[in-house]
Amino acid sequence: MSASERAREMALSAAQAAADKKAQDIVIIDVADQMVITDAFVLASAPNERQVQAIVDAIEDALASLPEKAKPVRREGERAGRWVLLDYVDIVVHVQHTEEREFYALDRLWKDCPTIPFVDRALVEAE
């Protein structure tokens, strides 16, 4: 069973919000077959703590403005700003400092799971 339609919509909205704030290496991983507690991970990274926080703020705003408003049930790591986790139940968003992204390599850890295609809207409009 793959990620629900709601999870896909939330993940794509979160990914676009991250892209709008110049997040790097945005990936959406469909973990629905591997985990019972969530359907998808959204991974994004930034080169400094301030940008990590700006990305987190943009994601929260974007998901709160969806027709079915979404608020995180849990937040972790905001104080340090190196790895912020936003748990929306259907999706879990990880915004990491570039160094943490390389060190913890969540992409590699979940490499057996399919990804949900995401293309930054700004890149599509530029063509």
C-alpha cells in the first residue's frame, strides 16, 4: 500500500514550500509499506540554521493553509536549528542542516522505499 492521497498532497505542498525558501536536495520518500505510523518523509536541507528555520516556518504556513488545515502534532529540534522534525502523522518532515543531512543520510537509510516525484514549480515556469 502506498502513501494516501492526503499524505501525497501534504508532502508535495511541504516540498514546494521548502523549494520556495531555496531548500536543497528535496526528496519525498513513500514509507507507507515500511511504517505504520506515517506514509511519507519529506527531506530537505539548508546550509545554515537561519535558513533551516525559514524553511520550517514556510512549511508550517503552507500546510496550515491547505483546505484541510494541517498542524504538526509534534516538533523537535527547533531550538538548535540543525535538524527540525515536524510530525503531521500522515507525513514527517525533516529539515536538516547540510552537514546533518550528509552525516545521518536518511536518503540512504530509506533507499529501498519508492520516492514521490517532486518538481519545483519555479523550474517548470522557467522553461
